[in-house]
Amino acid sequence: MSKRYRREEQEEHPNETWLVPYADLLTLLLALFIVMYAISSVDVQKFQEMSRAFNIAFHSGIGVLDQSAAYISVDQMQNATDTIRISGSQGYTGKDGTVSEAARLAEQELKEFRKLHDQISEYIRQNNLTTELDVQLNHTSLLIVISDNALFASGKADLTPEARELGVAIGQMLKNFPGYEISVEGHTDNRPIHTREFESNYELSAKRAINFMRVLIEAGDLDPRLVSSTGYGEFRPVATNDTPEGRAKNRRVEVKILRKFTDTEAAESMTVSSDTDGASDGNG
């Protein structure tokens, strides 16, 4: 009996030091679960706002938007600037605590675009062009929309003297904002045209865009490498072609000054100034 008792004592494990690392492991697992739960409970709205701000501040380049591109008011753009300033100062600061260079550049660009927007708006008011011109500030560009009856005779691509004067004025304003890409786009209504000069609305819209682009480059001493023209014909309407008013809106030239810092995820839209409701109906 005594031998058996001693054998059983040898099988026991009085050393329980293994419990210490085991307890540490359980503690680490508990901490991991707490962290995972905290991450999953993040405020979704705040996260989306910060994400938008980061896109504006750090995503350089031009987003690809269709005709439903979101237009926003100048006040809303100022709110976006405030968001950039907050995100830059809190989340993307340098070692010395300063706001990131990208955030500063985005804010400066927005100020320049607001200034250009105000200058063009004032020009429209002073010259009573509210029915022919509209200026809009969206997330990718400053957009100047010019009704075709302010530029061309019906079915023609040659600029009228008044149109050339308008192009000179816009070009001189653009001269103060060098370094930005500029796109000049021609648009028509859906009524067909087939003449010796223009086989279709494509040729008509392209020639109109080219002619207006040349005036802008010459008047503003713009870098030709940053200016382009495109003719879309009748295929990008902004209104119905079933009414004279709608066709008048579709016949237009658009000048886009493209932003370098963009927010392509913004959703709400709002037109900044008046549209071209008063434009008259004509051919092409």
C-alpha cells in the first residue's frame, strides 16, 4: 500500500506556474474583443464626413461625372472648406502640428474658384446677360454655360461681334487663374443639320467649341496645352427637345475650368445662379 501511495504522489503536478501565461492570454483576448467592438461601433455619419474631407484634401485629379454631376452652392463649398480644415488639423498634421500641404492647397484652390465665380457673376449682372449666361460651381469644375444665341447665328459656327467681346472678357478673367485645365464643349439640340459646311450636329458643335476656344486662348494668353475643345452634338441634352424652350437650353457652349482637388462622392446638388430660360428658339 505504501508503494502505491508514493507512486500516486509522483503523478501529481503541484507546479502550476503555467496558469500565469494562460491568464495573460485570456486577458489579451478580452482586450482584443473590446477593441473590435469599439471599432464596429464607430459613428458612421462622422466617418463618412471625414472620408469626404479626405477625398477633397488628398485625392488630386478629375473625377469622371455624367450630366447629373452634383452642383452645390457657394455656401456649401465653404462648409467643405471648413471640413477640410478640421480634418487636416486633427487627422493629418505634421510633426510640428501644422495642417497638411494638401489641405492648404485645396482650401486655396476653393478660394480662387469662389473669386472667379463672383467675378463672372458680377459681369453677368452688369451686362444684363442673365438669360444668356450661367455660372455654376460643382465638385469638379467651375462651369460657364453660354446660350448659343449669345454667340452664333442659327446653324452657323462663326462668332458674332458680341460673342467675340464676351469671349475676350471671359478670357481676360481666366488669365488671372493660370495653371488650370480648361475644356470648351459645344452642344446642339436634336434637330438635324446637313449642309455643305456641316454634315451633322457633331461638326457644328465641334466647330463652335473650337472658335470660342481660340478667342479664350488669345484674349487670356492661356497655355494651349491646358485648353481643349469637344463637340457633343445633340447627345448631351440638359432639357427636353420637345419644346422651343428646351431646345434653346440644349444649344449651348460650356467652358469648364477643372479643379485639381475634387470630391467625387458628394451627393446633393444645387444651381448657383440663373439658367437660360429666356433663350430664344432657333436652328442648331
